[in-house]
Amino acid sequence: MINPLNPDYSQAPTHPSRRIINSQLISWNDTPVLSIVTPFYNTGNEFHMTAQSILNQTLQQWEWLIINDGSSDSQAQQMLDDYRNRDPRIRIIEHAQNRGLSAARNTGFTNARCEFVLLIDSDDLLEATAAEKFWWFLETHPGYGFVASYHVAFGGLNYLWTGGFHDGAMNAERNRVSMMCMVRKSVHKAVGGFDESNRGGLEDWEFWMRCAALGYWGATIPEFLAWYRIRPDHSDRWGNLQETRLTEFRKSFQKKYPDLYRGRFPIITENIEYDLTTINLGLPDFNRLVKSSPHLLLILPRFVMGGAERFTLSLMDQLLNNGWTITVVATELSEHAWQYEFEKRTPFVYILPRFVPIKDYPRCLGYLIQSRGCDAILIEGSQEGYRLLPALRAFFPTIPLIDYLHFVTPDWMQGGFPKLSLLYRDFIDFSFTSCEQVRDWIVEAGVSAERVKTCYVGVDPEIWKPDAAKRVQVRSELGIDQSETVILYAARLEEQKQPDMLIETLLKLIGRGERFCALIAGEGSLMGQLKKQVREGDQQRQIQLLGGVPPDKMPAIMAASDIFFLPSKNEGISLALYEAMACGLVVVGAQVGGQAELVSPNCGILISSNTREDEPTIYANILHDIINDPSKRGLMSQESRKRIVEKFTLDRMGESIHEELCRIIDNKKDSVEPRITDQEKQSILRETQATVEYLQARQEIRTLDQQLSTLVIPKKPSHWFYLWIRQLLLPLSGRVKTTFLGKIIIRLQQWLKHALVKPS
């Protein structure tokens, strides 16, 4: 768990602040599905951290082979004895004398009982889900010989490394992969293992080049699953890591493997069967974990910054406080910028498209449910989750399937996710809705009223509250006069939230000479358009674009504001309205969805949909009145806060959903599910096959759209200037990175990247 945008290198996988779930196998006698191999030679106390990161793995059905490569230190030998007797899955294999890393790894492969072998050195660390994700990648991508991930460098130097097998032929120029990876035992055997004559380092690079020359290659999971401990200067121990030796190695590879340098580096291609996809619905039955609390599987589309995601995080907090364990799955391709926020709450976080193909989603989801002993499945906004409901019901007829519906979208899919919920109602046991308007919609469409409950989103009034000190501080930081009226917009910059109407309204107020400051907090596809509108129309600089604001910073931004303006096209009830009202802001917005169920006339003003041309003027008139009547604004502010505290707290929401989930689970246990016939199984198989083919095509279209957009939208000149500067500095920084000059160069590179390659 690391936030790539703001990395904290002290938060290693074994840090005490990390949320650890004590994963244990129901039976340690189960045959291992994974062999872990670790060379060990006089390692110090840091080995305890390595061991802890392995013992914390979510995939527990392993054997761990520690190759004691002739350790001479008595303390190190005693440490190994302790682990030898600690866990029956751990085996210590002795080398009578020190033979080097290559020999130790080869010994591990020779003794490994499993086809998949995870390599980790004795001072490195793994994130809790690393082994599980590596295993599933190789299991579902038979064309690849090995897999690794991005890694976090820590210790002597701190940085994030995103190089790897995916860089293809670039690996022939420099070693780009650490030895925290998973390798097929059959590939290791086919290429002859590691070169034991090499004792000076880079034996891993030589191994990868030999694999490539024989047609084997690997992939990179784009997550920071590995923590690589860096010494201030590795070349003091490994002579081959000196720059001159790197050059010599490269030249020797050019002689040994000339085809790799002539454009014939292996490219692994796996064809997708779009028309008749072969589906395997057989669940791999392994890694059954001990369960000590109710377990929820949460299926989401993506981990991004938004109101729905903030609601989900709050819901997770509430359920965790009520004793639940949670596994979270994301089903869509995305940058998943908030992955670390979910990983703060549970290590069981899985972004499926990063490590399994769509055709294996049903098996992987089924495995997770079976492995954890999940008691309920909750879907929130995931198309893939809905489409795969028939398969999940066939796998687990006694586990309740539940969804949470935020809002109706009339112009998308004839209602959006409530429409999907309606289509799959035969497989859904219960639905939560964010407001009565959504509940009424699906009940009127045919869903039984007994199977739907409105559960309003709640907020914590101790976090979201008026705060005079933060108000002064934030206004000072943003250069806003303490007496000025501040209008806040906090939402995604997407069409649904109508940020263009926001700007039109604000520019009307500016044109009238109105005195105020507007803050826009959010990111999205319309950011470029908004910047242009603001530049052209806001000559007084009354509008500030804050970009994406981290969740922990938003309460202070709210406290610094007076009016919350959200002219959405459609909503259930925006979570931002709850937060704003808890902070005492007066709400101005659209009377869509269930917004009027929250915003009463004494704490805000909502307008019904009018013609598009009229709405900015109507909003501007309302804002004018509120800005110029501070007494009325003060009374409305008090009523906003009071309404949240009395009826819409986070504790109330959490308790309501917790109790309902427990009731649903109990009722499902008492029900008698009809046995699925062979004919029905075949029908579900055919339906799942068609679903997978549709989802594959949908994903391919989205990927092509993204690729085309990058071709259509040209890069700024500063982007190419940065790349040119980077290429100039890269060779120099490699030679002097541990010196004072090297540190200056690295800081210069980081500054250039931030200054020149930032979003437009």
C-alpha cells in the first residue's frame, strides 16, 4: 500500500500501522500450490520483516524454502533455527559452504514441489496480495513464463520503479527487474537455471536474457507489490553492478544473443476469442482461510476520487467497526488513483483486469468468495458484477447477492444501474437505495417493495463541521479575504455534474460586479474546457481551480466556504451535500433525484429543471440573494448543520446497513434453494460465455478509444522537452546517484516532471 502521488516510504508492508488480517489456512496439511524460495546468507534482523511479509500473504497455501547458503554468523543461524521450528510449511535447506545467489536459487527450484515459484531475497518485502496476484496471473496467462510488479525502493534510496518485463527490448540495455517475481519451474528447467559461475551480481539479468533468447518472456502487474531494500551502494558487495561491468555485460549479451538486439526480442501475444470464448467455470478449491468474523465481498467498478467512492469508504469503516472483514474487487480498467485508500482499510484489495483476463473473472471471483468464506456479496456500480450475477448465483446459491443503487440515469441505459438491477432481479436478494426516489423507481418498475430499503448516506459530524481556525487558515493560504463570501463546488468535472453551467453562472455574477470567491475542487475530463472558460471570462480572478483535493483536506475547504453550489444533471443524493450541510454551508443546486429529501427549504434552495439557457440566470439570481443577505445565510447555515446531526449521521447509516445485512444473511440461511440441474448449468455456462464475449468487446472498445484520444490530442511542447532533458540526465544520474550531485540531479528531474508534464 503506497500512494504513488504522495509516497510514504516508512509505511512498509510490516509497519505496525498497517491493517493486517491474520490469514491462516483451515488445514496446514493441504498440498502447497506455490513454492517460495529465499537465498539466505548471514542476514541480519531485517529478515524478520521479510518473514513477516511472507507469513502475512493472503495466499497461505505455500511452502517456503529458505536456502541457508553457508551462513557463518551464529546469530543468523539461530534465527533460522527459530523459523525451522515455527511453521511446518517452512523448510531450511543447507549448503555446506557459501555458493552464491545463483546456486541458492537453483537449489530452491530443484527442491520446489510446485510449478509456480516465488523468488524473494532475505531482506526484501512483499505486499500481502503479491503471491496471490502473481499466482492468478500465471494461472490465467499460459503464454508467459514469469511475472513481476512495480516496486518500491526503500532503505539507502527511496523511489518508485515502474520498469519491468513490459518494457520488452529495453531489458536488453539494462536490468529492469528485481528478483521479487514468480517463475514457472518448467521455464527455469528449460533454460538451465541461473549461472552459478557468476558470483558478482547481475546473475538475474543474464537469466532473463537467456530466457528471452529461448523465446520465454514475462509480464508486469502494474501495482507496487514488491519492496526492494536498497543499500547506499550495491557495488561495494556486487562488483558487477559497477557501470563499467554493466557495459561489459551488455556487450557480452550482444555477442551471445545477437537476435535480441536485431529487433527479435520475444513479444508474447495472447489472442482473445471474441466470438466463441472458452469459459471454465470450475473453481480452484484451495487456500481455504479461517474465518473469525462475517465477511463481505464488495464489487466496485474502480477506485477513483468521487462521492460514490467516499460513501463506500465510509461504509467500509462502519462495517469494520462492527466486526466485519471485507474483500474489495474492482472490475474495470482505470488508473485507480484511490486504491491506497481502500488498502488502508483491508489488504484484500483486487483490481481484476490487472492480473486476470475477463473470461476468468467468474473463476477468480468464485475463488475469492470460497477462500474467504464470504457471507454476502454487495455490488455497487459494477457492470461486470451485474453481468456475472447468474454465474455467482450458480456457484453460491446460499450466499445473498445485494446491490446499492445511488441514482437513476434516464439518458443512460434507460435508467443506469437501477435498470441493470431490474434486469437481474431474479438473482438479487436485496437492494439498498440512496433515497426514496430511487426506491420508488425500481418498485414501480416491478421489484418487490419488501426487497428494497432506502439507506441514506451519512457523514461524521465530528469530522465535517464548522471550524473557525481552519476557516481562517485556508482562506489565508488561498489569499481570500476573511469577510468575503466563498462559493464551493466539489465534484467530478464530468457532464453529470454540469461544471460548464457552474462556470456560466459564476461568470454572470462576475459580470454583475458581485463580490465573492469561488473554489472548484475536483478533477475530470472537462478540466481543460473549464480552465479555458475561466481564463477567458474571469478577469478579476475570482475563481480558483483547486484540482483534486485529498479526502482529509476537504473538511477544511468546506469550513472555509459559505455556499455549496452543485447544479447536477442527475443524482440520487450527492454525498457532497451531506458533507457541506454538516459544515454549515447553504446549499444551492438542482432538484433532481432525491436531493429534496435532504435539502429542506430552510437550509438550501433547489431548482427544478428549466431550459438549459435559463438555468444559469436563475442560479445567479439565487446566489446573488444569498451573498447579499448574511443574516438569512447565517440562519440557513445553522439549519443545515442541525438537519445532518439529527437525521443523517454516519453512525446511523452504518448501523442500519449492518443490521440489514445480518438479517438478510440469516434469512438466506433459513431458505431452501432449489438444486441446479445439469440443464440449468449448461444454460448458465452459455449465458456466461455470451456475457464474457460482450465484456471483452466492451473493454477493447474502451481501450481503443483511450488510445485514439492520445493520438488525437497532441502532447504539449513541454512534454517533449521534459523527455529530452530526462534522456540527457539519465546516464549521468546513474553514475553519480549516491553523491551530492546525484541527489541534486534527481531533485531536478522530479521538479521538471512536475513543472513540465502536468495535466492541462
